Amino acid sequence: MKTLSTITDPVYVSKEKLSWYDGLWLHVMNDKRDLPFIYLLTTIHLTVVPVAILLFTPLLEGWVWWAVAIPYFYVSQLFFKGRFGLMFHCLCHRKCFKKPWQWLHGYITWFVCPLFGHAPEGYFSHHMGMHHVENNMEDDTSSTMAYQRDSARDFLAYFFKFLFVGVKNTILYLYYRKRKKLYQRLTAGEYIYLAFCIAMCFVNLKATLVVFVIPLLFARLVMMLGNWTQHSFIDSTNPDNLYTNSINCINTRYNHTCFNDGYHIIHHLRPGMHYTDMPAELLKRKDEFAKNKAIVFDGIHYLHVFFYLLTKRYDKLADNLVNINNMFSSREQAIALMKERTKKI
């Protein structure tokens, strides 16, 4: 096990000199700390967007089309997908653009999100309208509680349930709680996107599959894998305790590329907190983390945790577990607690 010492995850460092491009965007932004989002969006518009359009044109034929499509898929779905998804997650929690420029958020939602497998309005409605309200409890349509969370079979059952009925269940959740605007936006986004994909199949089937359909399926797998891992360790005696129904992953490169997404306990405690403030918040709350025996891993991220869980390598998890304030008296005690917290509830 490890001790809680130095944290290397990103915090805000003020730039000594702003570029003209920074100044241009700061006129429409609420927080200068969000400039990395602008650089990411700019890069996506210079690389992913034009190639996606090109794949639908008759300019590429035969093997040349595949020679462009395969690198495109790698760059968009393996390199940029996580970065974009977690940037959009931040944009949903904190308004990036000033009120007269909020249409930019709508543009990202309806025109950029689909390139990364997010149907318009779906992420916001599910994440903000339901997940953060229920915090993985039984009414959460993506709750992990009813599954054995170190079982590959249970993960597949969890994923396919969400894939086939997750959107319907979320719409019904919002409908019965009279969140009219959210369920209408979610319904419209899903059906308009479905109709769009069907129509585009008649324009160019191959391009539609590569640019829109496969990324949608891949995104839903990645999101469910992430949610499964983030909410794998749950104290069955107190499942709504935000310290014990989620995890943190610190000191990992993933946090540098995906805006401190590893701080999931902190995120549920303080959903509106800027990602650069999360490392300090963890240190501030370390006594509460220790009191609740909160699960914090150092040096590994969610994919590692997911793989170690499904292969039942609790020894590997224990190697990277942070023993805050010596909250565990032994390695064996820590492993026993982790095994207990992955059981079905």
C-alpha cells in the first residue's frame, strides 16, 4: 500500500503572458482556467472535423478511403475520445461561455458530440438530470449496486441492459419526476440522431458506420465501463455515503489528459468544483477520507482498476491503494474490505 504524499495531478498555473488567441476567447468565456478546452476544441476542428466530412465525399475511393478511415478512427475514437468526453463533462457542470455566447455549448452538443459517439442532449440529461441526483442509488438507471462488481459476466449484463433499455429507462425516470425539459431534450436528441444516422446510411454507409454508428456503441461501452469502475466499491451498510460509493485515482497521466476525472469521490461531493481545485480538496478532506476508509488508488487509472477487478487481482489493487492516515492496519484488512465492497447489494 501507499501513503498520501505528493500529488502530481494538474492544478491551475497562471500563464505569464496570454496570446492573442487566448484574449480572443476570454471575451466570451466565464473562467480563464477553461482555456485548455478551447485548445482541444480548436485541434478537433482542425483534424477530426474536416476528415470526417472528407470520408463522406467521393474524393476518396477503394483502399485510399480505408487508408484515411482507419487512422481517422484511431485519432478520433482512441486519442481524442476521452479528452473530449471529459471536457464535455466539465462543460455540463460549469458554464464555460458567457450568456450571449451560450449557443456555442449548443453547437458542441449537437454538432461535435456526435463525432465522438454522444447523441445530442443524452449525456447532459442522464448525467446531470439523473446520475448526480441519485448518486448510484437504486433509482439511478446506471446504478452498479445490483451487480457483483468483480465479475465479467455481471459487467456484460450491466452493459447490455444499459445499451438496450438505458435510454428508455432514463426518459421514464425524468418523465415520472416531471422534469419535462430534460426528458423532452433527451427524447428529441436520441430520435433525431437515430433518424440522421439512418438517412446518412443512404448517403454513404461506410462513412456513417465509421463516423457515427460505431463511435456511438463504443462511447456507451466506455461510459458504462467508467461508471462501473467508479462505483465498484460500495459500503452496503451505507450505500449513499459519497465517500464509500465511489473511488479516486490520483497521480496518473489520465488525470492530465482527462481533466482530473480520477477524482470521482471529490466530484460527487462537489459536482460544480473546477477540476484544477480537486487535488487540494482531497488533501483538505483527507481525515474524512480516512474516517470512511475511502478507496483511493495512486498511479493507476480506471482501466487498470477495471482489469484488476474482473481478474480478481486484489493484490494489484492493494499495491496501489492509498492507506490514508494508516486507516488500514494491514494489507489483508484492506483486501478484505475491497472484496466486501464489490458484493451485490
